[in-house]
Amino acid sequence: MMNELTKNDIYEAQITGFTSQGAGVCHIEGRAVFVPGALPEELWRVRIVKVTRTAVWGRGEELLLPSPARMEPICPAFGKCGGCTAMHMTYDQELQFKLERVNDALRRIGGLSLQADSILGAPQQEGYRNKAIYNFAPGPVCGFYRARSHEVIPARRCYLQPPSFDQAADALLQWMKENDIPAYDECTGKGAVRHLFLRRTAEDFAACIVSAAPLPESAVSVLRAACPELTGVLLCENRTKGNTVLDGSIRLLWGRDTVEETLCGATFELSPLTFFQVNTQQAEALYSLVGEYTEPAGKTVLDLYCGAGTIGLSIARDAARLIGSDIVPSAIENAKRNAAKNGVKNTEYFCGDAKDVAQRLAADGLHPDVIITDPPRKGMDRQVLDAIVSMSPERIIYVSCDPATLSRDLNHLTKMGYTAEKCRAVDMFPRTYHVETICALSLEK
């Protein structure tokens, strides 16, 4: 008979695997216990900290036998900040974890025999992000949220961002302290500065201050002095109580309100609200795989959740016709300008929710040869999936940043007459538990 696990009891346990978010897993008294920071093959003294009917959480009290894959995190905020979750393991171990995460989801959630046989690792594991959001809280302090909370963990240096991002955030924080500019307080709704949104490309660098109140113009000169390479400074006046960062009106304070990036031989204009992969180098590799899986020559391609048109425009020259849709108006405007900028004339773009656009195109009798879909982390709802199926594309190329929702949606598509043929994992987010996956499905004849 199994003993009941009780909070604060301590056990000696062998770590045998990972959870989907990178915590170690061991088994104590017949229960799976999740231990953040523990690695497979390690022996730990584990304190039970939370017991529910469905899950048990533990805390590693003493590492008795470390894994050969363990390494010392370079960031002092590791384990507190909710950004990095894999900085304590070698990169080979991280890639193995991510590949297993994808394949476990495909098997367990998707009910698929298909497995990704490899993962494309990132040549650069630090300083790779082209976009960042720094959060501010009363103090004032600047940093990143603790996992599953809005508690700001102060951080003067983030190793996933280029140093210029830290310089900009630190300059704004010091300016706030010197000029008695308060940070926004989520509890009271009072204060001013909430976030600093940064986006950088090879040539451009834009900073958007998110504030609940007007700010002195000196904020611009402070940022420009700290980062002479800045090409634009914007202000987003966000007075809402929600947690959407860029909510409310955005206006240009100085310079240009967009940045340009070159990807797969095409040039893209990006506004603050436009989605763009955070790892430019790996995005090129991912989009090359999209082209390989799509085989676009002479075909009509529908690009759902198209953002600024990056995926579709990377293959548009080979396609007969490209149709894109996105719910963000500025993204669609970017996509239209990007098509014109790159001399691509076989494109059409529609602004609207993916469900509504897909249903309208299906009702109009559109039968694309290929549908590319790159939805947000929550995946696609049933109506979008059904509208896709009603258009009977020969192939569906699904790009996903969440193996669980990808597998759920693949399960539905396979029940509706599609076969999942091949997939590949791509490490777009080194030192975190996130992983990108691309999957190709074909219509059963």
C-alpha cells in the first residue's frame, strides 16, 4: 500500500525525466513528483512542497549525485526570473529535452505515430533575441516577471538579449529615479512607466515606452544618449488594467516608427504590433523548411496568421498566388508594403480573425493547394480547423510554438482526412523550455 505524501516530508529520489516545462520528474511512493531545476540521472533529497489530487511538486534540498549535463548558470537571476529555464544544463541536454517534449506531445496528445527525428539547434544561444519587454514596478525597479506572476525580478543584464537592450532599460530606470518618475502600480492603478518594448534588426533599433501617464520629453534624449544606434522612440499610452503590453494609442516621439529586417533575401518592414520571430537567424532556417515542405511552385498558397507576411513572402516568388490574413491591421499594412517593397505582385491580404477569414474564403469556393498556418501559442480553435478542412488543400503546413496545442490540432486534422507525414523541431528559443515545430500534412486520396 502506498504511503500518502505529506508537505515538508523529505525523500531521496532519482530523477528520471522532464516535465513539458523543463522541471525534473521523479517517482516517490508511486506518485510522479515535479522538481524544478533537477536533471535526469541526478540523485536528490527532495522536500514535498505541494500535494494535489493530480500533481505533486517538490523542491530539491540537496544534490547527492549531479548529472554530467549540469552546468553553472551564468545569470544571477536564474531560478527567480521566469525567462530562462534551461541555463543549468548543457545545450546538448537542452536539445534532447526539447525533442523529447515534441515527440511526447505528438504521441500522448496527438495520438500520432509520427515523430520528429531531429531538432535543428541554434548556432547562437545567448544574445539572440531581436525583441524584448522590460517590466517596471514601484521602487522603481526594472526586470522580468517571476514565473506565473507579475512580480518583477530586478535584472541589470539579460543574457538572451543584446547588451544594447540592457543599456536602454537601465538608462530609462536611472532617468525615472533622477526625475522622480513613478513606475505603474498594478494594485492601485497609479503611476506611469509600465514597460519598455524594444525591437532590433541588423540596421534599425526601436524603443517603445509603455506608460499610463504622459512623460517628459527628456526620456527621448536619455534613451538616445544611452543607445546612439536608436532609429526611433515611441510612446504607448496604456491606461488599461489588463496585462496586454501594447494596448492603447502608440505615437512616434522621434525618428521612425518601423524597423526593417532582411530575411531569406526579402526586406520586411515591421511596426511595433507586428509579429516577427524573435530569433532572426533561426527564423531563416525555419522558413527554408517551410519552403521545402510547401513545394510552392505553381500553387495557390493561403498563409493564415501571416503577420507582416514573412513566411508567405519567403516562398511567394515560386507560388502562382499567395493569400494572407491576420487580425492585426498594422500587420496587414506591413504585409502589403512588404510585398510591394520586394516586387511580389501575386499577393492578396485580408484583415480579420483567422476563423472569419477562413470561413469567408471557404464560402467563396477558394480551394488553395497549400495552407500555411502559424497560430499563436493557444493554437487554432475548432472553427478554424473545420474551415481549413472545408477548403480541401492538398497540403497543410503547420508551424507551432507549442507542442501541446499543435498535437491537439493535428489529432483533429487527422480525424478529418489528413495524414501527418513529417515534422521537424527547431530551437528558436535557446535556454528556455519553448520549442518551435513544423509539421506537414497531406490530404488522404
